[in-house]
Amino acid sequence: MPYATLIPLIPLLPILGFAFTALFGRRLMLRHGRTAAEIVPVGIVIAVWVIAMIVVVPALGHQDPFGTAGLDVKLWTWIPAGRLSVDLGFHVDALTAALLIVVTTIGMLVHVYSIGYMAHDKATWRFFAYLNLFMFSMLLLVLANNWLLVFAGWELVGLSSYSLIGFWYHKRSAALAAKKAFIVNRVGDVGFALGIMAIFVNTGTLNIQESLAKLVEQGAHNTVPLTIVALLVFCGAMGKSAQFPLHVWLPDAMEGPTPVSALIHAATMVNAGVYLVARANPLFSSAQDAMVVVAGIGIFTAILAASIAFTQTDIKRVLAFSTLSQLGYMFAALGVGAYTAAIFHLMSHGFFKGLLFLDSGSVIHSVDGEQDMNRMGGLWKKIPITHATMLIGTIAIAGIPPLAGFFSKDEILGEAFKAGFTWVWLIGVVVAVMTAFYMWRLMGKTFYGESRVDPAVAPHVHESAWQMTLPLVLLAIPSIFLGMAVGLPLGNGLLVGWLKPVFEQSEQILARTPVDTLFGLPVDTVLIGISVAAALAGLISGLYLFGWGSRKVKQDTVDAIAGGSGASRFLYRGSLNKWWFDEINDLLFIRIGGAVAAFLWWFDRTIVDGTVNGVGTVVRDAGGGLRQIQTGRVQNYALGIAIGLIVMAGSFLLIVGQPR
Amino acid sequence: MTFSDTSAMAPFIAAVLVSAAVILVDLVWPGRKTAALTATFVGLAIVAALTVAVGQSGTTAFGGSYRVDALTTFLDLLFVAIAALTAAFAPDYLGERGLPVAEFNAVLVFAMAGAMLIAGAADLIVLFLGLELMVLPGYLLAGYHKTDGFSTEGAIKYFLLGSFSSAIFLFGIAFMYGMTGTTRIDAVAANLTAVVAGTAPFSPGLGLGLAFLMTGVAFKIAAVPFHYWTPDAYQGSPTPVTGYLSVGPKVGAFAVIIRLFAGALLPMAAQWNIAVMVLAALTMTLGNLVALTQDNVKRTLAYSSIAHTGYMLVGFAAFAAGQIQGLEGLLYYGAAYAFMNLGAFAVIGAIQRKTGVTSNLSTFAGLVRREPALAWLMFLFLLSLTGIPPTAGFFGKFYIITAAVQAGKTDAWLYVLAVLAVLNAAAAAFYYLRIVVYMFMRDPDTETSVAAHGRLVWTGLAVTTVMTIVLGLFPGVLLDAVATAAKAIG
Amino acid sequence: MTASGLPLITIVTFLPLVGAIAVAFTNGAKPNQARYVALGFALVAWVVSLLMLGGFVTASGTQFRETYQWIPAFGINYSVGADGLSLVLVVLTTTLSWISILASFSPIQNRVKEYMVSFLVLEVGMTGVFVAQDLFLFYIFWEIVLVPMYLIIGIWGGKNRIYATIKFVLYTLVGSLLMLVAILATAFIYQSGHNGSWQNAFDLGSLIAWAQQGHFNGSFGILAFGAFALAFAIKVPMFPFHTWLPDAHVEAPTAGSVILAGVLLKLGGYGFIRFALPLFPEAAHWWAPLIIVLSLIGIIYGAIVALVQPDLKKLVAYSSVSHMGFVTLGIFAFQQQALQGAILQMVNHGLITGALFLLVGVIYERTHDRTIAKMGGLGSATPVYAAALGFFVFASVGLPGLSGFVGEFLTLLGTFAAIPAAAVVATFVMIFSAGYLLWMLQRVAFGELSEFLRGLGDHLTDMKPVEAMTLVPLGALVVVLGLFPGLILGLISGSVNATLAAVGQAAPIALGLWR
Amino acid sequence: MTQPDTIPLLGLGWNDLLFLAFAAVMVVAALAVVLQRDIIRAGGAMIIAFAALAGLYVIAGSPVVAGAQVLVYIGAISVLVLFAIMLTQTKAAPRALVFQTQAVPAAIATAILALLIVASVLTTDWPKQVATQVADARSVATTLFGQFTLPFEVVSVLLLAAVVGGVFLAKRERDRGEAD
Amino acid sequence: MLSALNLVSQNLNAYLILSGLLFSIGAFGFLARRNAISMLMSIELMLNAVNLAFVAFGAFVSSADPSHAAQASDIALIVMAAAAAEATVGLAIVIAIYRNRKTPLVDEYDAMKR
């Protein structure tokens, strides 16, 4: 089967799966039981994975149909609007392939995992329908060959996250969180939409490759300056990838079932922003000051999220903030121009964060839905596989070599330092320490020390079924070996080769001259040393405080540190309340917005409507007034006529008087 | 009194004979309605035939004091139609109240004869007499239901103020006669052109004469501020008579204006057109405003007829400012207004057939359930009065506004009048639709029994409905007649 | 005439009138007779309009022309014709008409005959407006639309329907009467320019040709355009003139609201494109900044006020104000994509808001109450209904893949090219629209079943097949137009280019920061 | 002896004297009609006024009109008015208040009207004036039946209509039962 | 010679002033009196004033047409007849309303107002 038919199948199958399950899922599930309803959606995702792999291999290797520039497949002209003609087409090149790997693999694993996780929910057919819809949207976004289609994928992904977060819609908090997610995403989408319009105004076309080429070629004399275009596009990325200040929705998104959190809010959707900036790298590299902004926001989000993760008690929220932090890393990388590093971190983070989330799902599943870490502990013996895989995930994310996390994170910090963004590098290292610390805190509170599990639940804590543990193991493999497979030798590993054609143009534009020595030693070794030291420092302090094996958590020392000086108390409270962003948003938009809306509604009713009715009553009163002169008595009428006669005669005499 | 004179006057003479015949028929068969009615309708048919026959000749008679031209024929036919329709609608209403139909028809035909005389008058005195012959029977008809306090009160008011204004009108004619020395309209016109051309002195006497004539005529068409009699006279008199009064004497009065101002006083147009415009503006606005607050349908339609006078005056003002379309518009509007107003009053008359049924809005509540046919017909007439297409009222307003807009080029004030007319139409929509609201959207409070209506009423309603729609959808029918009529005078 | 020789346009326009007469003769006692006759005629009219769609040659100007002399004295003739834009709107009208008639089977029980007659006459008026090529004929159809709508709201409406219907009539009447004066003045200037002959002084084609030579410029153009703009602005409705819409919608019966939102609001937009712009190009540019500002206010204001609406129908009404703001914004950007977007937005708004009103009707029929606060948890009680509501809410929010997105985005894109600042402001509405619509969806469909609804017990049934039948075609159209907007864009490209040629793509008024 | 041309004392012509006399009588009588409290006396004053007017007509050289004035106005209309007064006089009718509440504004209005008429009459230069052209009976008759045949006929129709209508209204309904 | 002396009686203005005065007095009577019949009488006065004006014009205005004076007289005659007709109708109505309202006073006829 030629690639031209294979590629369209990738997004087509999931949408067919969604349609089928949405229409027949309910009947199937009632009549033929759960598995019958789940076979189709899960089967389709597995098929998509297979097709994706068939496509990915030649794409990464730049083999014949793809070549370095990638393959274009056009289905039909979507919007033939005069000068603008937007067609529904797909473009697959190395970058797309990289994303495909992450999306389809984790997608498949999450689908399998969900079979187990959602085993006792009565509306799983709807869950799988939405998951398939999500897969369609994400794949459409990744494969799209023009900006409008990316935007379409953007919105559809937003919709599917809305429906999945709010899956348990009878829970009011879930419905609110879903709405919040969608609206905050929409704020970002506004920026992205304006960016697309600016691109159209500048280049006249929305095809990604052509528009980027034209934008770079026109350079300074673009109608809309490139910096503004870049910032607008980044605005879209910020919304989707929950960067500061649009990050408020991600923690609340944890209301959704855990597989959703794993798939959407860890591995795939949140990476869309990174993919977008990477895809638009020529645009960003020719708008240097926009890149500084990206780096700044990225690294700030990283440290902000990490600080909040310190004090969170809900296991999924810790992971959510950790995701925020890692995304901050990726944007920092993009900001400093280390595109390949960013994509590398995207892939590795996708795997081990997916792993961590699924692990947390398995933990929650085992303690019968309990998500608060204070009511866990001492589980490492009861759920050994989950514990083992979670340990691997934690080490990976902490950035301990030789696991995947180390390679991708170190790559980013290295590139940042070499590109001269020393402040980014410095904050990056601090965040690395913090990451290692709070991850171990999580491990300690969940698995080690004495068990704080609810006595009713404690006896039948058990390891999850094979559908859940198999994906964990499968995910653990890339978490360990991905780094080594793709990252070595440092600086121009396999991935760098694959993605070279995509980012070649940017490198020429940026034309960075690498700094080769630092303190007399080769720069790479020094940086690696520092980052490993950072990771170890975090890990050990975590180990010390939150113990290992059956050692109890040193709760008193933790409280001492927290309660110590006034500053640390403020920090603790700030971190606990997510630096009050929710409250600020609530005040700014809900209260004030509500007041403005109420005022406008009052204004509409009384002023605008008032004037209309006012005119009516004035006219009617005038009528009423004039009506009084009709007294009913003949004499008054006669007098009226006489006066009329006099006025008429007077005026005529005046006219006559004038010399004519 | 040559043969040609009598032949020219044939329609007028026939009319008089008809009323005489009706009286005689009533003498022979006292109290028998059918006899009187057949005499009337046959007579009117003869008069119409004669009008059409005479119309072709286009001669003058009686030494130039009566002329027959396209305008005369057009107006005569309209007056015959109005008289016929009123005669059709009256019997049901009168019979219920024990009032004789014969005298009613006789007096009605006399009034029609007067109107026909005005239509053809070429002499001021003939014009005055025609006016008197039209108006006197009007007073009598207004007071026809003599045992009803309201009817006589309406009549006395109408009479007193009417004769007061006739005296003023006559005084105006006296001054004109004094200034120009003749009563022949064309001679007066010739003399006035001399005055306007500066050869003869433009004296205050002439100004005063103009003022008196204007007041007299303004009273007859119920222009504001001389309109006081209309609401009381219309509400008081029996409904078929109100229908007639709102149409017959009004169109007759406009015939006086056309013959007098367009005929004799045209050279002075620049002087009196300002007054016409002011009158038009006042009449439209006050008519509509006060109508907004009425709760008696007959009184509402009284004020609405004042407003319609205002719209017709706009047409006349456009004509005076030099646009022939103005006069055509006026004539077309006159015809359209006649049919829709008669139709509306016919419906009210039919509803008020039972004695004691007042014409307040409440009697209209839920009419569509009791008498759907009447309600839908009333709805059509009200739409036409508002000026919503595809009705006659709409095309009438369209014609008048076109003329005003065209005349606007010469005299900018007419643009203002056009816009004012349009805004007034919008305001008018409120009180017309208020009646529709009562008819369609309110449920009837008192379960009054449904009175069967005579065949005559239905035929009359059919005629008015057809004319309201035809004049709206296919105006071509009347357009050329109106054009030739206007050319005759212009 | 078309190849088939049949006067298709006259058939489409006047078939409902024949239907109305037929319904009038059906037996009052058996309302079903009236219903099915009316539905039959509406469906036949729909089929004929689809035939026309088939026979239409894209991008080749006005077709299906028919001209007969009507009032030679004023050069007025019955001339009808349809180009892409008219045809699309005619099909929209016929589609929504038979759907509304079908939807009013169960809610309308008293005086069904008069209702069906009014509805069919309404359809005649609407179709007529879209096909009239003669200014006088246009005005006649424009006013005819007013009367049946007045009756529909007035007789079969809600509690204080009389206030609402009189306000609706007076508002529209004032606007349209001023337009009448403008039409007459335009025709008169044409007539005096052609040495006094009224020969086709009201014919749109010749008037536009005459306008191209700049005869309608100057202060006259500005005044005349002002009058036209006022009439159309009231119909759209644009910001200061919109207060009649919420009242009319709240009080109108379901089918009335559907046709009011679905088609009547489009008369204004269509009027701007077909009459106001080509006839007074210079004045259009003179008025453009004000109208753009008003549209922007309309868009944002409508959305924000919708946030706090207690009543479901009022919320959808204010959302119409916001969505229709896009139409006027797109029209007055004088840019190809913006105008195409505006027309597409009109069609989409017709379908989506029409469907939303149907849905509101469905719930109203069961609960006889529209206050959102009392609703809640319909998702669990009536899943199919909640799914449909969700589908159309997301279509209204402008979800890609559904037709709402393409219209909105094209308009914004075009406006950005012409007036960047306006587009920036307008795009923010995407947030507010998501806000109020999802907030409504969340309060109505999600969460626990409200005790008010629980009180209804088994009376709260899910969607009946008849109701579903009215929504399925709309849903299908929304999806098809979302994926293949080319179907409509192809049709209207001819009209768009013609209008822009007439108005002249003057240099965009740089409200923007740069350029 | 031949009467002197002018009245010795006043230096006026006879006609002037006669004119002034008649004018004075007429104005006084007219005022009486208007101001007289008792309606019957007002009727009498009206008759006197008409008589004075007839005299004026004679001076103005149209004796036929004077004759007609006496016959029609004094003979017919005044009698008619008196009859009407008789018919409508009842004890109950309050004698006292003759004047309407708005008598004062009416007075002012009519005064202004009179002023306007007099002012415009004086300032207008009427066409060339000549001594009284006597309209003797012969010429009146010939023109009446020459130029004015149509008005003459129409007046007859007018009178007929008035009588028919008047009779109907004024007739006391006996046969159809007394009106309530 | 005679004419020279008779300044007043030959002078058109004198007659017109007189007619104006009579007209105004009639008008005042019409506006001020309460009794319907007295109003009727006032109207008769006004009509007489008009007649006087006609006769005056006929008498004193020179005109090419020899029968000018005669025409004026004829007009006066016709006006008288019209006045008579008006009077009959007027009195008929007065009697009719008297029967209904039992009072000749006009300002009590205000059942219909506003």
C-alpha cells in the first residue's frame, strides 16, 4: 500500500472508531457486554500504531518517498476562498515521525491500560469513543500540512480534553474543571488564530512549508513584523502546553480519569505547543527577541511549577506540576534554539511521565481511589511491579544517567549554556535539583515508611490486573533505553541526524559559535558533571527526608523546615496555594467579569431599551396632551377656528406686506 | 340653456331626479326598503353611465360656469361609487334602529349631486353652491338617528361650525370677487397672473381673501387647527354615515381645493404653499399623535382620517411646488383612501348592527373567534390604512412620497415633509395594530351573539376589498385615469 | 428562464402562497389536514429550490431571470433573478421553513390553520426578498415579511407577546419606511438623470451601473446609505438597535424563533450586500468605520451580556447579536475573504441558531420553563437530547469540522487583512462565546438532575422521533458544510467578486497599529 | 322749495345722512342681537338690523336686493327663527347667564379680526371706483337668467334638499312610537 | 356734482368697513352666546355682512362688463337663498337636539369629548 493511502488512514481510523462507538457503543455494551464495546476502539488504536510505525521508519531515515523535505498528501481543498485556498492535506517529515512515535505508542498503551482501569465504570463505551476522538484530533494536529488544519486539530484536541476531563459529568468539580480547561485553552487559541491571520496577511498562503519559507525570505519587510507573528503563535502554544500564565487549568484537569491525565495531560496534548514552536522554528529563529521571551516564560514556568510540586499532597497534582515544570524545560530549550534537544526531551518525557501517571493510576486503583499521599505509605511490598516501574520513572525524571531523562535534560542545559543563556542554564540546574527532590518525596510518601492507608482498605490492597501492569513494563523500557539508543554520542546522536533537515535552516540563521572550554576543561564533561551532581543532590536530600524501604518519613524534620523562619512559612503556604493564581483569576475574571456583564445587562435593559420605550411613551403622552384640547364644547372649537383664521390672515398680510 | 348645456349637466340633473324618484317611490310604497334601494341603485347606475358618456365630450356649459373634463369624470365616478357603497352599508344598520331608508338615500344622493357640481365647477359661486349642496345633507345625515343624543349632538356641532366656516369661505369669495371683478375661475386665474407678474398691485385685501378661503376650505377637509368637529361628528353620527362623512365630504372638499387653488389661485402658489405645508405637517402629526391614545375605534378612525388628510395635503403641496405627480398622487390617494376607509367603517357598522353595541375597543376583543371573515377583512383594511404593501394604502403613500421627494428638488422643505409623513405612518401603525391586537390576540369578554349580515353588506365589503387589493397590486388600472385627470387641471 | 423553460423562481416564491390558500380551505376541525398540506407545500418548494441549486452555473452572475412589466408608469417591473448568494439564502429559507413547520406540529394546537397560512405567507415574503431584482418589488416583499411574523409572535407567542410583537413591528417599520424614502430618492435621481423617463428607474442592475458612474456619491449618497443602513441594521440586528430581538425571541413560539433567527436576521445582511454596498460605494466607505465599531461592540457586548442571561432563549438571542456582528464586520471590511466569511456566517448562523432554538423548544415543551437556574443534569435524564445540545453548542462555539468555524474564521481572517485592530478585538469573542455557551451547557446538561426536573417525573421524556427529524438535517448540513464549505464558497464567489467590484476594494481603513 | 343740496348745518349730502343713519341703526341693532339678554328681544333687534340693511342696499343702488332682503330675511328667515325660539323656550332654560365662559377671549379675537379687515380694506387700492352703478330690475333679471341660470337652478335643488331633510328631522315621530 | 358731496355714501371703503364690522359682530355673537338659536342669528348676521360686501363691490367697482352691478345683485340674491336653506336645516337640527337634550344651551352638549 503506497504511503499516500497509508498516511490518511492514521487520522481516519480513530474518527471512524469514534463514530462507530458513539453510535453503537451504548447498545453493544448493554447487549454484549463491556469487551464487545471496547474491541473496536482499542483495536483501531493498535492498527494505527502499526501503520504509524510503518510510516515512521522511512520518514526518520529520509528514505525515498519522504526524502529530507517530507511527503505531502492532499485529500481535497477544504476552503477554496478566492485568494486563500486551504486544503485538507498531511505532511510527514522527521519531526512528524518523532511525534507520531510518542503519540501512537503512548496512545495504544493508555487504551490497553484503560480497559483495566475503567473496568467497573458503566459508560466506558463513551470513554473509549472520546479517547478515539482525542487520538484523531492529536494525529490531525501533528500530520496537518497547513496552519488552519493545525488550528482545527488544536480546537478538537481542546474539545476532547473537555469531554474527557468532564467524563464523570455528574461530579460538579469535574464539569467546572472541564469548562475551565476549554476556556483557558481558548484564550491561547485566540493568540494562535491571530498568528495564523498574520501569516496569511504576510504570505498569502497557509501551507506551513510555503508560508515559513516566504516569511523568512521576506524578513524585515513583512506586513506584520515577525516578532509579533512569532509571539502570537507562541501564545497558542502557551495555552495548550499550560505555560505561565495559562497554566491554571492543568492541575484542575486531574479531575479526569487517570489514563486521560496520562495520555493527554502528560504525553501528548501538552506537547502540542512544543511541536508547534518546533514546526515554526524558522519563524522563531528569525525573530530572536521572541525566542528570548519563549525561553524566559519556559524556564520561569519550570521553576514556578517545581516550587508548587514541593508541597502538594495529591499524587496526581504533584505529577501535573512536574509535567508543567518539564514543559517549561522544553520551551526553555526551544527558546535558546536547542530544537532537537527540546524534541528529545519531549519524547523521553512523554514516556517516563506517561509511565509515572499510569503508575499513580495503578496506586490509586489499588488503594480504592484514594489520591491523597498522606493516606498512603508502605505499599512497596504490596504492589511490587508498580513500585519497581515507578522507581524507574522517578530516576529517569530525576536525570540520573544512563536513563532517558538525563540525556534529554542534560542536552537542554548544555545547549542553553553553550548558546550563552547562562541564566537559563542556572535556573535549569536548580529546577533539576528540585525535580529530583519532590519526585523522591512522592516515592517516599507513597511507597515507603509505615502504612497510613485507611484500615478498611488496607487488607485488600492488591497489584492491578495484567492490562494495567503490562503497559507499565512496556513504558519502563523506553524510559531506560531511549536516552542511550537515540542520545549517544552526546551532541549528534541518531535523533540529531534524523531531525537535521527540519532544523537546518534555523541553525544557519542562528549560526551559533560553540563555546568549547570552561574552566580549562572540555565544556561537555563539566556540564554533565554539574547536572549529575544536581540530580544526585536532590535525590539524596529526598532520600534523607522521605526514607527508603521501611524507614519512616522524617515528618518532624520536614515540619521543622517548613515552620522555620517567617520566609520559609510564607514560601510553604504560597506553594501549597499554587501561589494564589486560581484566586487571582477568580477575582479578575469571574468576579469583575461577572460585575461587568451584569452592568452591561442592566445597561441593555434600562438604557438602550429604555430609550426605545421612552420614545414610545413620549409620543403617547404628547398624544394624550393634545387630546385635552378636544373639550367637547362647540364654542371652544369655534374660538379655535377664529384664532386659526386670525393667525392665517396675519401671516398672509405679513407675506403681502413684503415688497415682492 | 341650450341642448349642449343640459347634456353637459346630464349627470347632475340625473342625480337630482334620482333623489326625487326615491322620495316619490317612498310616497307610493311607504316604508318598503327594497323599493327605495332598487330605485337608488338603478338611479346611481344611470348617473354613472351618463358621467362616462358625457366625460368623453370635454365641453363647458352654462356660459363657462360648469366644465366637463377628465378630472370631473374621475371625481364624479368616485362620488357615485362612494354614494353607492354608503347606500349599500346603511340599510342593515338603519333598519335595526327603525330609521327610514328612503329619506336617507334621497338626502345622500343630494349630497352626491353637490359633490358632482363641485367637481365640474368653473365659477366661484357654483363652487360655493356645490359645496353647500354637499355639506347641508351631510349635517342632516349626521343627525339622522334623531332619537340618539350623540347623533344630534354631533350634528349640531358639525352644523354650527360648518356654517360658521361657510360664512368665512363666502367672505373670502367676496373679497376675491372684489379684487378681480369676476367669479369665473379661469378669469380669476388670468387676473391673478397679472397681479403676480407685478402689473397689478398685490394688495392686503387679496391676502385677506386668501386667508379666509384657506380657512374655510381647511375646515371642510378637517385640517389641523380647524379639525375640532371631526372626532365628535364622526363618533356621534350613525356608523354608515361616519363612513360616508370620512370619505364623501372630505374628497369633495379636496375637489374644492383642486378647483379653487389649483384652478383659480395657482399663480399665487408661492404665497399659499407655505401655509399648505404647515397645515400638512400639523394635520399629519396631531392626527396620528392623538389617535394613539383613543380607546374608541370610531374616534380613532376619526383622528386617522385627519392624519390621512395630512398625507393628501403633502401631495397637494408637492403639486403646488411644481410636480404634476403631486396632484396625481392626491387623486390616487383619494380613491384608495375612499375604498379602504369605507370598508373599515362597513365592518364597524356590521359589528354594531345590534343596538347598544358601542364602538369601543372592547367590543373588538376576540372578534376573530366570533366573526372570522369580518376580522380578517378588518385586518386587510387596517394594513392598507397603515400603508403596508401590497395594499392600496401603500401605493397611495408611495405615490405621494415619490411626488414629495421629486418636489424636494425645488423646495427642500418637501424632503422634510416626506420624512415626516413616513415617520407618521410608523406611529400610525401602532394604533391600527392595536385594533388588530384586540381582534386577534385577546379573548372576547362578552359572548355577544353573531348577527347575520345582509347580502348588500357582503357585496359592498367585497367591492371595497377587491378595490383595496387591486389598487395595491395592479395600480396601472387607475394610473392613466389619474394622469389624464391631473393634466386636465395642471 | 432556465434550460428547462420553467419559471423556477416564480414557482419557488409563490408556491407557498398557493399552499397558504390551499391550507385556508382545509377543514378547521381537523388541524392535521392543515399541517400536512402546509408541510407538503413547503417540501415541494424545498425540492424546487434544490433543483435550482442543481441547475445553477457557478460564478456566472444572476440567472433564472424573469421580467414582466408591472407598473409601466413608474418603470417598475416584476423582475426576479438569483445569483449564488440569493440561491444559497433561498435554499436556507426553504429548508428552515419546512423544518419549522414540522417542528410546530406539536407545540401549536390552537388555530392551526391561521398559523400555517401565516407561516407560508412568511416564506413567500422571505424568498421574495432574496430573489427580487427590482427595488420596489424588494420593498414589497420586505414589508410582507413583517405581517405574518407579527401575527405569529402576537397570537401564538408567550405571556407578554403583545408588547414584544408591537415593538418588533414598530422597530422594523420605522427603519423600512425611511428606506422607502431612500429608494424613491434614488429612483428619482436616476429618472432625472435619464431625462425624466422612469424606464427601469427601480431596476437594480441599471441602478448599480448608474451608481458606478458616481451619480449617487456626495451627501445624497451618505444620507441614502444611512437610511438603507438603518433599516438593515435593525434587521441584523446591530448594536444599538438590537433590543427588540431578545423580547421577540422570548415571546415567539419555537418555530417562530427558528425562522426569525434562521432567516429574518439574514435579510439585513443580504440587504447590505445586495443593495446598500453596490448602490452607494463611496458612502459605504464613509460609513464603514462607524459600522465596524458598532459591529465590534455588538460582537463583544452580545457575548458578555449573554453570560448573565437567566433565560435560555434570551441567551441564544444575545448570541445571535454577537454572531451577526461578524456578518456586518465581514461585509464592511470590503475584503474578499471577509465577505465570503460573512455570507458563510449568515448561512451557518441560520442552521446552528435555528437548531439551538429547536432544542430550546423541545425542553420548553416538557418543562414550560426556560430559566437556566432550574435546569441541570439533563445529560443523565435525556442523554440523546444532551448529546444534540452539546453538538450544536460546539457548532455555535465554532468548533473546526463544523460549519460555524469556517464562517467565523474566514471573516476574522479577511478583517485582519483589511483592519487588523478590528480583527484583534473581534477574535477575543472566541473566549466569551466559549464562556457563555459552555457555562449554559454545563448548567443545563451536566451535574445532578435538578429537583425541578426531577419533579417532572416521567413527563421528562427524551427526544421524540419528530423532534429528532427536525434536527438531523440541520446537524448533517452543519457537518457537511464544516468539511466541505467549498460547496457554498463556490456558489457565492461570483456574487462576492461582483459586490466587491461594485464597492471597490478601497485601501483598507487602517484602524490597525501598523500599515 | 327745493331741498338744499347739502344739509345746512352738517354740510353733508342727503345720501350721506341717510347712509349714516342706516349704518348707525344697523350696528346698534346688530349689537343688540348679540348682547340682548332676552332671546325674543334679540330676534326683534335682528329684524331691525335687516331692515336697516335693506335701506343701505337701496342707497348702494340695488333696489332689487333691498326688496329681496325685506322679503327673504325679514319675511321668511326671521319668522322661522322666532318660531324656533317659541318651540325651544322652556321655563327651565336659565335666563341669567347669556354669555359663554369664554366671552372675553371671543371679544378680543373678534376685535382683532375686525381690525384686520378694516386695516386691509383701507390699505387696498381697489380697482378704479366709480359712482354707484344702479342695478335696476331689468338688468338684474336679464343677468340672473343669462349668466346665472346654473346657480339659480342649483339653489332650487339646495332648497329642496334642505326642506326634505329638515322636515324629516323636525317631524315628531308619531307612528313609529314616541322616541324615548 | 352730487357725488362730490356724498363722500361717505359713494365711497366703497365705507361699505366694506361696515360689512367688516357687521361680520365681526356676527362672529362675536357666534363665539360668545350660549343659546343655539342666538348662534344661528349671528351666522345670519355674518351672511348679511357678506351680502353687503358683494353689493358694495357691484356698486362701486368699475368693470368693462356693463352688467357688473347686476351680477353682484344676483350673487346677493343667490346667497340669500343659500342662507335660507342653511337656516332651515339649522333650525331642524336645533329642534331635534332640543327634543333629546331638553336644553338649547350649546355648552351642555359636551357628552363627546377628548
